[in-house]
Amino acid sequence: MRKLTYFIACSLDGFIGDPDGDATAMMRLLDEEFLAYLRDEYPETVATHGRRALGFDDLPNKRFDTIIQGRGSYELALKEGITSPYAHLREYVASGTLTQSPDPNVEIISADLTGKVRELKAEESEFGIYLCGGAKVAGALFDEIDELIIKSYPLVYGRGMPMFESGFAVSEFGLESVRAFGNGVVVRTYGRKR
């Protein structure tokens, strides 16, 4: 069974972006050490145009071969004219409003998101599934998430888009690893306790 991993950047107070979902303040903290970590450990989590700009678009995928993102996250790329932001992965966009994909590499999931994710998790593959966000999709798929990789940036937003948009439910995850960087970013990996 493949893992669904919510690999997400957030502020110290748990927001993945400002109230409109903008996370550019976090991106300004990317430095050489942290980019080397992403290149070496999670190259496929960097959007295709970012991989090209950083010079590692030829690196093979290490952990994921599939990405799921919400319409809001996908819209950020569309506003820049990018219809396939993760062309190096199988791309799925969860949306109740997009009826047709603007790109043949991107499949729209308009109904039964949980069923589709269970189908993807049941596939035979050495790679996992990368849940990119946003809050609505993460909330809808909360029970399917097997692993959380939280990149905490040394910023406090005060208010904004939470990591999960859903009802309240206490769920336990076990800490598996922690890595701190000179720029103040801390990456924590948690596995779901079942």
C-alpha cells in the first residue's frame, strides 16, 4: 500500500499561507543549504519550472510519482500561465468547479476524492503520493494521510490559511525525525498511529 504524504510548508503558528493562501513570505527564506536538502531528498516536490531554474530538472523522483493538489493551489500556477506545474509527476487536481483540465498531464478529480486516493494508494509502486495542499483538500483527505512532513518556517502569520480546513478531531501521529537548518526552518516527519 502506497503512502499519502502531506508535505507542507507552514508558519510557526500553523498557517500554510496568508488569508488568501499566499506563502511567498516563506519562499523568501529559502537558502543554499535548504535548497540542497530539497534537491537531495525531495527533488520532485519542487515545481517543474523551479527545478529548471535551480538546475535539477534532470534528477529522478526519489519518493513520489504522483501529486494531488486542490484547485486553489493549482490556480497559483494557472495565473502564471503554467498548466502542468509538476510535469515530472502524475498530476491530479481536486476541484468541484473545474470541469475540464487545461492540460493533458493534469486529471481533474471532481467527485469521490477519497475513493480516487484509495485507488491510487492501492497501486503497486515503490513511490508514494505527494499531497501538496491546500487546506480544503488536506481536510477532506485527513483520514487517508499516512505521513506528515511539515516544513516549519520561522515566521508568525497571526492569521491565515490553516494546514487543515475541516471539523475538529484529535488524531495522533508519531514523530519520526527532525532536521533543523541554519535559516531557522525545521522539518519534522510524523507517521500516523493507527
